[in-house]
Amino acid sequence: MAQALTAALGHALRSDRDVLILGEDVGTTGGVFRITDGLQTEFGPDRVIDTPVAESGIAGAAFGMAVAGLRPVAEIQFLGFAYPAYDQIVSHISRIRTRSQHRFTAPLVIRIPYGAGIGAAEHHSESTEAIFAHTPGVKVVVPSTPADAAGLLLTAIADPDPVIFLEPIRSYRRVRGEVADPPRPVAFGEAAVRRSGTDLTLVAYGAMVPDTMDAADDLAVAGIEAEVLDLRTLVPLDYDTLLDSANRTGRVVLVQEGHRTCGFAAELAATIQEEALYSLLAPVTRVTGWDTVVPLRRAEHHYVPSPERIAAAGRAVMEA
Amino acid sequence: MAQALTAALGHALRSDRDVLILGEDVGTTGGVFRITDGLQTEFGPDRVIDTPVAESGIAGAAFGMAVAGLRPVAEIQFLGFAYPAYDQIVSHISRIRTRSQHRFTAPLVIRIPYGAGIGAAEHHSESTEAIFAHTPGVKVVVPSTPADAAGLLLTAIADPDPVIFLEPIRSYRRVRGEVADPPRPVAFGEAAVRRSGTDLTLVAYGAMVPDTMDAADDLAVAGIEAEVLDLRTLVPLDYDTLLDSANRTGRVVLVQEGHRTCGFAAELAATIQEEALYSLLAPVTRVTGWDTVVPLRRAEHHYVPSPERIAAAGRAVMEA
Amino acid sequence: MHQVLQTDGTLRAAAPLDVSTTRQLYAAMVAARTYDHKGTTLQKQGRLATYASFLGQEACQIGATGPLRPDDWLVATYRDAGAMWAQGYPWVNLFLGRTGDERGGAAPPDVNVLPPSITVGAHMIHAVGLAWAEQYRGTDRVALTMFGDGATSEGDFHEAMNFAGVFGVPVIFLCQNNHYAISTPRHRQTAAETLAAKADGYGMPGRQVDGNDLFAVYDAVAAAVADARAGGGPTFIEAVTYRLSPHTTADDPGRYRPAAEEEEWRARDPLDRVRRYLEANGEWSPAWQDELEQAAAADVDAAITAAEQLEPLGAAAVFDAVFAEPTPQLLRQRNRAATDE
Amino acid sequence: MHQVLQTDGTLRAAAPLDVSTTRQLYAAMVAARTYDHKGTTLQKQGRLATYASFLGQEACQIGATGPLRPDDWLVATYRDAGAMWAQGYPWVNLFLGRTGDERGGAAPPDVNVLPPSITVGAHMIHAVGLAWAEQYRGTDRVALTMFGDGATSEGDFHEAMNFAGVFGVPVIFLCQNNHYAISTPRHRQTAAETLAAKADGYGMPGRQVDGNDLFAVYDAVAAAVADARAGGGPTFIEAVTYRLSPHTTADDPGRYRPAAEEEEWRARDPLDRVRRYLEANGEWSPAWQDELEQAAAADVDAAITAAEQLEPLGAAAVFDAVFAEPTPQLLRQRNRAATDE
Ligand SMILES: Cc1ncc(C[n+]2csc(CCOP(=O)(O)OP(=O)(O)O)c2C)c(N)n1
Ligand SMILES: Cc1ncc(C[n+]2csc(CCOP(=O)(O)OP(=O)(O)O)c2C)c(N)n1
Ligand SMILES: [Mg+2]
Ligand SMILES: [Mg+2]
């Protein structure tokens, strides 16, 4: 997935001089995950900009650039370091369109590696996508495959509104797959059906998709055919695919790595029971991270939903 | 309610020299809402501290004070100005207990006026309690009556962990009621049943409680007897009272002023259907603010749930 | 502290402006004050939500925008209506914002003025981004950002100054040190001797000027603008002034400052000073003053009428200005809102 | 730039320490370097998650903590293991943290050292709060906070400096300017001539010292501590040094800096300098060096063993360290987790 992202950024920079990249260490070293590797050499330090260590400054400067008509792609090194930029996102980036009634807009992308699973230090394993989904005026994208990563990123850069683009850290090197050259844009608001099934619906996004697929395989061994939906974008949300599947199977397991309370799975569960209650054969079940700090390496496995936990939830829902 | 808060703060300062107050304009003028009025005169500028305009600094300094064993009560002028302090809250205040395995703790309170309804300028009408409820390690308190405001504030100050204390702006002057002198502490995690009823359950907190009571009155006129729960604290949450009522009535309307997606009502709806699905006679319904910026004065009424909207949802649920 | 025009209207150094431009800027100061008085009055009548007066700060507002071109950027605050107007932001927009109507934020297409910043401190970095974009594109536009003494305490001020310094961005930081941030006096805001002293920490020139002196403010900003246009990077200017009014109409300055202090500053009124100067040069008359005031009042009154005649935004408008196209989430909510009502 | 001990081990000014204390601090530098080497090695063996070496910064770490009392506060970063240990934080805790175990953060009850800050910039204000609490209580404890050149760009640095200045808090800001923030060189971090120049903007004394000179660092911090204890308020110290190692074990410095630069700084090794000085005074011998290294290795090895022998935290522990008492939310989740497994 890492290479797909690099390819998409290169393509965007090549196609449009208004696109530029800024962030900590994105230039000389190509970023802590090497996603911008080689881009400063190709496009120069005015278009691939190493900034001081200041996330609010990065977001705020990108905002100004976007208002002036550029298409900045900012990188924050880890989701745990995006919180200093939260005020700029919530108070300004997400609101300038409303505030100015379309007169000014902020077509920018903030790329942020997120999620646990590599046993990193504290603050390096966050999945707090819900706080962005709760913020009116920003779109929230979480790819799970290389082709989606590249394609959704191109769509994000072309989008007329600000996009929070969350990249699953543990998929960077682990998840592989074909990507067209140049990458093909992938539309927002269209969930992907990663696996068809009639017995129950598993819903996931980002880093949890591979684990959810593994869980579906496990369930299949036991004769349970799960449909797996990959949401791809949380805002906008593809209600049609979600509700259609829920209505067909009547049993839904929502998978989310983030903290449980007020996570995105809560929104999905609330929505499904609001709109498909009478189809439900069992409670909509959430498999989530907990309301704890993400544990460090030695205890991380207690937190992150595993294929086993997802499969167990699937079995429980079948028995309910 | 404003006076009840002032009384509680005065009582806390008088009872414990470790308690101190800091924030913008809390001293000389007694705060933008005059909640700290007179306290600097009584307790001096070392205990009621006017700070520079820097919310992250206020939260971070309060954190250090609390780690050293004091009981700081910080004030942020409006919830819309708490976002610059969000990183300190999420990354440090909420985590020091986990990070140090109980060796260091942050027993502090951050008081924040929240909510719309007074036609204020942008950023002055936020209800983003969900982002704090989604943050492990902080308690989230939202009083609706003067006695609760005072009593919960005393409990918050005595609590060994950090508390986000959200004060409903439009209730400051409008909501009146008796408060004991000194105020009696109110326990966390105990929802109040503001009205008993058997037909359906209305759940609210903070500024939405009076409007929900009005809606219940409206419904009663139509012969529908609603039970009204006032959650008082979102973290910890009183599951027993909530689920007991949902199981009894089978019909639930959740009221929340905050943005809809991933709001606290989503968590409640997800929980209720998880644990009481088979008692439900109708979908759990949410009456919420929208996924829009809170509109300014002339259009604010399109956003904030009104007694009419709540009552309409109640009727709809009865007909489902 | 740089001063050109003294309280008595005499010059301490050469005037940076010819007489005709001075007359124009004086007229703008009179217009700004007319609007400002009207704002306070309307709020008392309940016709505006709150109002933040800039009474006494007119030299800053008109002096700072004087050297700008119409295509330069301005990123200012709730207290900078005078400057925004001088840069092309219509009175009607300013009133609309104050009545609580989002359409106040929609500057005309050719006006490069952002809606006023309500948050303290976050907007200076926006000016940095705007100016950076102009630099990247090779235009010679600059960005001027205005803010108060209190705003210098926010972390975002620091990040904005630092980015501007590192990237040599064509931005001018104009701090109106009006001695208070709501109730907090300047000396409790920072222990620095002057606010201008902060510039050094960012490798940027810092100047302190008399903010009640139109010429001093104009002079300093003009030099900074010329420098920025020529690729010389950012400048920080501290304009020392005083808010003669309450913080907003909800504030009572009696709680935190002595009336005598206000009186002292009233004697340094920035309009009086220019008037005396013009008068001494035979360029001011009571009749001209009347003319200016009446023209300004007419403009301002027309703007109020226009603002108040506009129908409030309907429910659908609330949902339709979040994104270019409403998301499915918003469409569902818009429908639900329509059903509810 | 303040310097006392020159690269060749000769004095430029009077030594601030007697010989026996110098020997103690030298021993501490040797211990710190022993730990540091071990950290890099263990990480390569996959026994630590990542490791951030402070190779070359030992004079900062040991010189800065030298003047502290055991009851003073220290708030430092992922790169300050040497300083934390010198202030009483056990090696075993430092290793535990690096293996990815929360118990690393539990300093012994009498050690006033916060767990290392992983976020850049947010922790300096914590030191301000701690020192403020001590001031409020009337003790004469101070707080020392350590951070890098990159950290000075964060907004929170600014707010911490400003609060310390305004409230005259007894805190010492020690910035280790090691020339890089990951790959970003100091001159792209800020356009300020020196980092010490930033202090003026907060009304605080700022000093620049040779950070590879144990005596210079000690000297500057000792003066600042004495000042702070006596009610003189905060001081900012820029210690100019160099990280001889990669940023962390995941970093490749070859991508952003010339090997020749590293070599130049290797010649300014802070340990060599003190060794030469002691040797010239007949206070150093190869045998003593061996003794120090062996003792340090034994300590460090024992700490590793202790850390690795500890059973990992169980699931329940994850839920039980969020609040003093788990909330109903957490109790339900703890049960669910137990069922799942
Ligand atoms: C981030 C933020 N914090 C707090 C406030 C509340 N507030 C509004 S104006 C103000 C004082 C600002 O003072 P200063 O920067 O000196 O500007 P002035 O009002 O004096 O023009 C404060 C604290 C705010 N608007 N934004
Ligand atoms: C808020 C935040 N942003 C980014 C990072 C990622 N990061 C870790 S160390 C570092 C560089 C810090 O440089 P400096 O302050 O000079 O300290 P040094 O590592 O050189 O000791 C960065 C950007 C972080 N840990 N926290
Ligand atoms: Mg001011
Ligand atoms: Mg560094």
C-alpha cells in the first residue's frame, strides 16, 4: 500500500502544479513511512516542503494555501500527533465554506497514518476517526487496499472540500495488490462488497478489513457465509449498500479498532436499528477497541480486535 | 444555575487550600459568565488566577499542578475554545494514570460552558461532548439543574481523576432551583428520573433536559406518559436506569444537541439495541443537532432540537 | 516607539503621505467611527447579537490597510471591521455577521478579505498560508494579518510567526496592542518588555509604533509591505493603542480598569490628531467634517437596512453550505428536518 | 556561547565543580553511555520496540541534572534516559518502557520524574504546572524540563515559556539543540539566530552554552536553579550539542546529513573532554575506566533481566489503570474481553 500512495502522490504532483505536499520530514527523508520518498528530488523543495515540528501550523498553513486556490496535501506523522491540529481542523478548515457561504473553500487533504498493530510507542497507535466523523465539514476516508489507497487519494486531492485521509499503518507493508499506472480514482461514498454472503454482514474499514476477511474465512469453515463490507469512506457514508445488506442478512457485526464509546460503529449500529429494525434477527454487535489507552507492545493484543474476536462475534450473532 | 456554581466553587476553595481556579478573565471580572464572581476578592490572585489567552497552556499547567497534588479547576471560556486544549486533554491529562500505572494522577476539573440557544457568535454554541466521551480516561459531566450543577461540581473536584464539566450556557440564568448551603455532593453515574412514565422513555442531559420535560408535558396532553431520564454523567454511564426504563417502555427517544454522527445518542442507541433489542417495540430514535456548523442567531432554531421536535419524535415512536 | 504625528497635530518627522491621501484616509477614519458608533447603538437596541467596538483604534485600522493593494489579502478579527471595510468588505456584510447571519461571511468575489476571525490566535497562520501561496505562484501579493495583544499568547501565534520566518513568506503581522484582552492587562499577558521584542525569536524584524498615529502605522506597514513584495519576507509590527470602549457590549470595563486611564487615552484620540494636522494645513473645515459624517451615516444606514431586509436563511440552506454537494448523511438530515417542521 | 572546558580538556574559566564531584558526574556519563549502547544493541536484537539514542548528549543530560536536588521535578523526553536515570528513575523502568510495557512509567514513589514525553512540545507546560504548585505551596523545589530544538516550534513551547514568564514560576527550560529534529536541520526549524534568542520574547533570561561541555551545562543550570529557588523565576538555556546516532533505530541519517559533519562532532565527544581534564589532574586511569564500565554494564544488564522477566500485563490490567475505579463502561468491556478470550 505504501508504494501505491507514493505513486498517487507523484501522479497528482505531475498532473497539477497547484498540488503541493507539506509536513515534517516529508522531503529529504521521504517521511517516517517513506510515503513521499523521492518526491522532493523530483518536484523540488518548494512543492515537497519540510516544515518545522508544528502540526497546527501545518494544518493552518495548508488551510491558507487552499483558500488561495492551491491543493495542499499535508502529512501528519501519526494520528496521535494530529490533536494539536484539531482546532485548525474543527474551527477553520471544516467551516470556511459555511462561514463564507461558499465564497471561500479549503480543498486540502490531511494524510495521517493511524492504527495499532506494530507495537509502537504511546501515541503511535490511535484510531480516533470518530472525532473527525463527528466534525461537520470534513470528509473521512480510510482505505484498505493499495488500489483504493491510491484511487481514494486522487479523489481526495480533486475533492472541493477538506478530506481527512487515514492510512492504516500496519497495512503499509503488509497489504499488497495491483494498482493501475496511473492509479484510477475511486469514488467517495461507495462501500465495497469484499465478500458476498447471505448469513450475516460484517462491516469494517481500513486496517480491520483484512482481519475481518480472515474472520469471514473462519466462519465459512463453520458453514456460515458472511458478507463483508468495506466502507472506504465514513463521510460520505454509503447507506444503500449498508442497509441493503443488513436487511438481507438480518445479522450485523461492526468492526472498529477505535475506542468503543461514540466510535463509528456506534453510529452504524444506531442507524441500522433506526432504519432496519424489523429486519434484525439479532442485536447489531460491535467488535471494537476498548475505552482504554491503546496498550503498548506487550499488551496491545488485548486491545485490537482480532480475527478470532470478530469470528466469535459472528458466531454469537448467528446463535442469537 | 450560575449562582449554584459560584457557591460550589466558593465552598470548595474554602474547604481545601489545594483547590485553585485558573482561566481567562476568571479573576478581576469573575469570568465571562460571572461564575467566579467575587472569588478572587475572597481568595486572592494566587488561588483565582487570571491567565494569558492560551487554552492549551491552561490545561497543561492545570495538569502539572494536579500531578503535584493540587486540585485545579480550570475554566475555558466556551467549548469552541477548548479545541486548542484538546491535545493536552487527550494526550496527557486523560492518560497519565495509565502511562504511570497509578503512580501519577491528574485530579483536575475543566469547566466549560457549552451549547447553543443564546444566539451567540460562531464557536460559542458547540456541543461536542462526544469527543470527550470517546476519550478514555476523562469523566464527562453535564448537569441540568442548579442542585446538580453544584453537587456534581463538588464531586468532580473531589474525584481522583480528570473531569470535563460542561455547563449549559442557556441554563445559567434560565434554570432556577433550590441549592443546599453548602451544596450537597451528587454522585457520578446515577441518572435522575425527572418524570416517571410507562409509554416511552425520553433520554436527555444538560441543556436539553428542560426542553425534553416540555416535550413530555406536550405528550401527556395527548395521553402519552413519557419517562424522562437525565443522564447527569455520560462517563460514567448509568446503564441500569437506562436499560431498565428501555425494557419497561420498549420505546426510546434520545435527545442530544450535538452533531448527529457519532454523537452520544449514537452510543446510547447502539447500547440499547445491543442489550434490550427484544424489548423494543419501535426503533430507538434520535433527536439531535445536525452534521452542520451550528447556525448563527438568525438560523439557530433550525439546528437545536426543540420541544416540538422531541414531542414529534415521541409521537412517531408511539405510532411505529 | 515610532511616532510621526504628535497629539497636537504637529509632525515629528516627515509625513509619509501627501495631503490628498491624508484627507482620504481621514475620511475613512470618520466612516469607520460612524459605523462603530452605529454598531454599539444597534446592539443596545437588540438589533445585533453582540458588538465589538474598535473606538480609539481607527489609526491602526485605516493606517494598516492604507498601503495595501486591492488584491492583497487581509485576515483580521471581530474587532477589525474598519480595516476590513477599508479593504473592500462591505458594511452590509459586517452588519449581517453581527445580526447572526452566515451571509455576512461572503465577501464579494474580488475582495480578498477573509470573514472576521472569532477565535483568538488561529487566523494568523491562515495569512501565512495565503501569502505562501502567492509566493509559490510568483505574484507579488502580500497578506496582512491583524490581531490583539492577547492573541500573542496563543500557540498558533508562535507557529505562524515561526513558519513565516522560516519560509520568508510575504506576510505582515500587525498586532494592535490595545492594552487589554478582555480584562487582562498587557503586562499580565506576557512578561516581555514589548510585544515587538518577540519578533527577534523568529528572525524577523519587529517594530513598535504609536498605534494612535495614522502616519506612524502607515509608515511602518508601507515599509513592511514594500519589503515583503520585494521578497524580503515577513515583518511584525506592534501598534500601541487603546480600546476606548468595552471589550464587547457584554463587558463592563469598570470592573478592571480605572476611568482615569480611559480619559488619558481619550486625549490621544487618533482622529483628533489628523484633524488638527489637516486644520493646521488649511485642509479641514467643520463643513467638510459634516459632509463626511453625513455621507458615512448614509452609507451605514443603507447597509443596516439592506442587512435587516434580508430574509433569514431557511433550513435547507443550513445543510447546503457544509460541502460543495451535501453528503448522503446531510441529505437524510435535511429531509428529516423538513419533515419535523 | 558559554564554554568552560575545551575539547582538549583544558579550562577556559574556573571549574564549577570540585574534583570529586567531577569524578561522580563522569562516572554517571559513563553509565549513561553504557545504557545507551545497550539500548541500541537490544533494539537490533528485536528486544526493544524502538530506541532513541542520546549518544553525544551525555554532558547535557548529566550536567543538567547535576545541580538538582532529589526532590526537584524532572519532565523530559524519549531521548533523556540519561538525565532521568541520574535523577533517580531506574534503568529497569526505562527498559520496560522501551519493551512496550506501561509499568516503565511508574517511577518509584520518591522519584519526582515524570514518564518520558513521547509527544514533542506538550510537556514543558507540565513542568510549569509542577513548579507553580511548588511555588504555591511555598517549597523551594524547582522543575527542570528538557526538550529538543524541534520542540521549540510547537505552540505549546510558546505557551509554557509565556506562562513561566508571567507567573515567575521556578522552572528551568533546557533545550538540547542537537542540530536536527529527525531530518530537519536547526536552521529550517526557525529563522532565529539562536534558540536562546527566543527567551527575550518572554521576559526571561536566555543563555546559550556548549552542550558538549559538562561544566558549562552544569554552571548554567546551577545558576538558573539557584535563581529559581530564590524566587527569581524561570531561565531558558540552549545547550548546543549533536546527536551522534540516528534519530531512532528506525532512522537513517545518511539521508539528510553528511558523514563529515558527524565526524566533526565525534571529535567533540563530551566524555573525552572530561576524561582528558581528569587525566591531566591525575584523576583518571584506564583501570578506573574499566571499573566504571563494568559496574555500569552490570547494573544495566540486571535491569534488562528484571524487565524481561516481568510477565506482560494481563487484559484486566489494561482496564484497571484508566481510572482509580473502573467505570461501568469499563467493567462491561472488561467482562466482554474476558469472554472473548
Ligand atoms: C481561542 C479563543 N480563546 C478565547 C476566546 C475568548 N476571547 C474573545 S476576545 C478575547 C480577548 C482577546 O484579546 P486581544 O487579542 O488583545 O484582542 P482585543 O479583543 O483586545 O482586540 C478572548 C479571550 C476566543 N475568542 N478564542
Ligand atoms: C507532537 C509531535 N509531533 C511529531 C512527533 C514525531 N517526532 C518524534 S521526535 C521528532 C523530532 C523532535 O526533534 P527535537 O525536538 O529536536 O528532539 P530530538 O529528537 O532531536 O532530541 C518528531 C517530529 C511527535 N513525537 N510529537
Ligand atoms: Mg487587546
Ligand atoms: Mg533535535
